[in-house]
Amino acid sequence: MMMLFWILAIAGGAYAVAELNRRGRPQEQEKKPGALEILQERYARGEISEEEYESKKRDLAS
């Protein structure tokens, strides 16, 4: 009986650690957009001109 207790205690502890570790990682859906994606969105919305877009795009590429 004591052996069953220790097996369950160790398994429960391992599960708890794995669950906490999984929750600590960002999910794929929570991925933040990169600088180029933000720049493209701003250009598409008309917030920046084509010249400004091209200039910033060159800056990001270097």
C-alpha cells in the first residue's frame, strides 16, 4: 500500500510540473507579428506613404 502511495505521489508531481511548464509557454496563436508584418499592415491601411514604406523596408532588411 505504501508503494502505491509513493508511485501516485511521484506521478502526480510529475504531472503538475509538466502542466505548469506547458502553461508557461506561449501558444502558437499568440505569436506577435514581426516588424515587417506591422509595416505591411500600416502601408495597407494607408497610414504611411509608399516612399516611407520602401525606406523602412530597406532599413529592416539591413
